[in-house]
Amino acid sequence: MDVQYCKYYEARAKDVNLEDITSSEQNAAILARLRDNDPTFTAISIEDAPQDESDFVVHEGDSMGWLGYFVGRSKQRWLCSPGDCAEGLKNPNLIVLYLDNNAIDDQGLDVLVAGMKNCHNLTTLHLNGNELNTQAGLRSLSALFQSDSCRLEHLDLDELNIDDDGVSILAAGLVSLSTLKRLHISDNSIGDEGLQALLVGGLASLNLEQLHLSRNSFSPSGLRSLRNWVQSATRLNALSVCNNNINNDGLQCLLEGITSRGWAAFSRLLCDTSSVNNTYLSNHTLVTIGYGYYMRNARSDIIEYLELNKALNCDADFCKILKNHPDFDIKPLFQWNLKCLPLLVTWLEKAGSYLGLSYVKESTRTFQCRQLSTVYKFVRGMPLLTVDGYRSQKKIDIQSKSKKRKFDLTL
């Protein structure tokens, strides 16, 4: 919309009869709410048939130019509209954009991306169900992700006809989208190669909280790379990979038909009990594995760990360590001498606050004994370290003096 047309709409906006530029009372009411900045009107959607009071159903007599103008001037935050309403994307207040199932092709994506680059506050974008695009359209999206103005946190790319080449194009842009928290890319044709490109090239440096990859074409080999990525995704709390022909030779731990070997792998992911440090480095944010139907054969410890993650999030490590390590190995702390003692005492004090939870079946008296024992072992180790350190230093001094004498003799 150029300056001339903008002035045209601005000059007539207050007096225009909305019934003359719309095909129905509902469409006229929507324009009125947009024009008046109705604070209760937070969503608009273009549909083929009315399903909600916010649905703008386009028929003969509806002016898309006026709709685009009012959307662009509105202070509201939600929008769902393709095509001629791309002018509304210049609205700086736009936060959520629904464009699912609108038959948007490459050309449409180019237009939308050009508008979205002006939406500095846009955090949610739904493009699912637009299967007419090709790699050209995906390149436009990738360019959007790399722009400085892009602040997307929730991205839905389900049913977008994305194959391995397409996801590689998207990955090149996603790597720059540091704000992204939730990614939906299910119901596509992504295989092992595309999954690897997505995980290594696109998501490696991101702090995703949710990743949805259901109904693609992964093999066990591809799912192994997914498991490796999950282990490093410390903020991930939801992962969906349903209907990907998963078995125990792949991720070894998902959905229906998993054996004890597979569940053991997931147990290690949630709580590796091989050492206190490995327990601390386990995943403390994952709260779901598929849906309830698929969890019916899950081990009780996995269900408990998931519930613990959900209840305490990152503080779940306290309960996991208390439950699985009754006797702390503090020898690794000796390398920092007494510097770690205040940190150890502080950690024990905070851990004591979780004794009342059902996950930690330990009495207060038992925990107090553990506290005293841990601190005693720590302090007891200090004199030995001091003596060893003194002897080591004396040995070094003697060796250095011996070398000096030999040097003097040669002179």
C-alpha cells in the first residue's frame, strides 16, 4: 500500500459505511472492532466458512484493502490472514500470526516474509498445512530466520512438504534464531539426512523447550543422532517422535513396543546413577515421552523421574542425587582444597529442604547424619592433602637444588 492509497483510506476511515465494504454483518462487525481498537478483540482469521466470531469469511463485496488497512492500524496483537492482508504485517504490535491451511505457495511466502521482516514483536508463527511451497519458498523463510528483526519463539511448520533438502535449507536459517523455544515440523518427509542437518546445523546452538518431529521418515540410525542431541538439550521438556517406525535399535526408548533395554536407555538419560556428577548432568527438564497411551509399559522409575522433572524442573537434580547416592564421593573436590567447603555446606542445606517430598524417602535424622559424615570426610581429607603437598614441594626443592649443583660443577 503506497502513500497515495494510505492517504485515501485515512481520509475515509472515520466515515466509511462498513456495510458497504463487506459482504456480511459479521465481517462489518470485525472491521468495526479493528477500527475502534476493541481491547477484547485479540484474534482474526480468514476462513472459508464461519466457525467463530473472529472469522472473516471473504465473499464478493468484501474489500481486502480496507481489511488490510484496519489490521495495519490496529493495536491488537493476533492476526491470521494471507494474501492481500500482508499490508497488515506492518503492524508493530503483531505478536501471533496464524496462516495455517491457506494454500500459500512460494510467491505467497515471498510476500509474507517481506511483511514479517517489519514485525519486530512477532513471536509465534503458524504456517502448518501449506503444502504448495517448494525449496524456493523455504529459502525465503530461511532468510527471515537470519534477519536481525526475527524474534520468533514458537514456529509451526507441520505439513509443509519439507524433505531432506528443504530442511537443510531451513537449518541454515534456524541456527541464527536464538530466541526459538518450540519447533513443530511433523507430518513432513524428513529422513535421516535431513534430521542430521536439522540437529547439527540448525538446532545445535539453540535452547529448545519443545521439539515435535512426528510422522516423518526416520530410521533407527537417524534416531540415534536424535538421542545424542537430546542429551545436550538441557532445556528440552517435550519431545514428540510418534509414528517414525521406532524400535529398540534406534533411540531405544520411545513409545510402544520398547523392551527393558530400551527403557533402560531412557532411564539413563533422565538419571545416570553411575556417579554424582553424571546424575547432576542428566536431563532434568523432560516431562513427557509421547502420550499417555504409549507410556503404559514404561518403567516406574522413568515415570517418577518425569514427574520429578515436571514438579521441580532444574532443581530435580537435588532429589535424584539424594535418592541414588547415599554416600558422597568427595575426593574429586580435594583438588580445590577448602574453597569447595562453603559450596558443599550450602548445597547440603538446600538439599535438606526437599526431604518432605514423596520422591525423597529419607528421614531428617538420617540426612543430618549424612551432612555430618560428608563434612567430616571433607575436613579429614585436608591434613593428608597438606602433608602430601608439603612432601611434594620438598621433593621439588631438593630436585631443583641437585640440578643447580650439577650445573655449578660443569662450570
